[in-house]
Amino acid sequence: MYGRDFNLVDTSTFVTWGKHPVYKVTSIGTSNNISRTIVAYVGASNLNTDTEFGINTNGCVNVSGGAADIGAVKQGPGCGCDPKITDGGGSCEPNKADEDDMSTYLGEDISEIVDFANEKHSCKNGTCSAPGDDIPSSGKLDGVVQDWGDYAGNTYSTMIYIDNKDGKEVSLSGNFTGRGILIVTGNLELSGSLAYEGLIYVFGQVELKGGGSSLNVFGGLMADSTVSVNGNIDVVYDQDTLDEVARENSKSAIILWKRL
């Protein structure tokens, strides 16, 4: 629940808001025959992974060819609703009045979120040859990431951080499954037979190419720029899945503590 549900004062120091349970922990100690009680409010997660829609972007959603079902989409200011979105069974929510701040939307600054990641990979220039780069010059992530999470059993998930802001577009194709949180600082292309549970969070453009195969995202996708859709695409917004991968990939945080 939100911190406000505990009637915490909005101006109190160290109060932050989240979308996960907040636990009240009371501790009593005695020293020199004097008892003291400390109450702490601890957030189960300080990550906000709720995209609120199947596709949520600060840019526009463009459909070419067919789109099986991309669900409800939320677009940035000034975007029109591509008729193919509704033809494919989706819907367009009213446009945003202001763009979301991708750097802080997750509840922490992105510079802090990096520390949550299970794996970090980079392509920082056009040939992926900058110091520390481990993504090939093709930009393909296939075989680079070691653990995409347990899609079949839903027993755990992983956070993968791909840093390609000043590099080339990264891509993922083939027969692929995963579960967790995928963060990409640049552009991303997904194609082939893909099934992913959780959050796909992209600071650049996203291309979804289903082709003759099925490309499925169960959870939500958020982008800072244009999302292009072509082919057999199925994006299903699921808040429970987004909440679960947040809990599995974040750290508890003290919201507020006080001495009684």
C-alpha cells in the first residue's frame, strides 16, 4: 500500500512512496533502567515497475502490417491513435499531458537502479569496441546474457541492465524466454519467437517484429521514444507480474523511523 495509507506527514524527512507493502516494525530496548521504543516503517520494495498499460511510451506507437493484440497503449503528447491498434484488439488511452521522467519513474534514480542488476552488459559506441564492452558488434544479445530468469517455473526473475545509450541498437531474436526486468539505455529490437514475463524498460526506441513467429510480453513495456509494432505481437498488461518481479529484484528500504 502507499505510505500515505499510514497517515505519514508528506513533509517528513525520508518519506518516499511506493506501490508495495509497508511494514511497521516496533522495537523496545532498555538501558540503565530506561526503556525506549523505536518504530520503523519499512518498504518491501522501493521499485515502481507498474507501467499501468501494456505499452506506455513518451513517444508514439506506430503499427505496420498486423498486430495480434498490443492491449491498451499510453502515448506521449501530440500522438494520434494508429487505427491498426484498435483493429488488432487494442485501445488508445488519452495521451499524456507531460512525459514521464524515465530516469526516476522506477522509484530510484537510474544511477542507483544499476546496482540492483544481476547482469550488466554494454555497447557504448557504434562498433561495441569501447573499454568494457561485451556485446558483439552486431548488437545481438543472444548468448550475451547468462540468466534471463525462470519463465517456465516462475520461481525467480532477474534484472538485466544493457548500457547502449551512445552505442548501436541491441537486438534479441530466436527462440527466447525470460522473466524479470530488462533495462536498455538505448534502442532495442525484439523479433522471432519470444516470451517474456515482467518489465521491458527502454530509454530509446523499441521495435517489435513478430513476423511469422509469436512475440509475447506479459507484464508491460515502457519506452522513452517511438514504439514500432509489426507482426504477430501480443502485449498483455499484468500488474501482479510487474509487482512480483519488483519484489524479486529490489531491496527493502526504510521509509521513516521515530522514537516514541
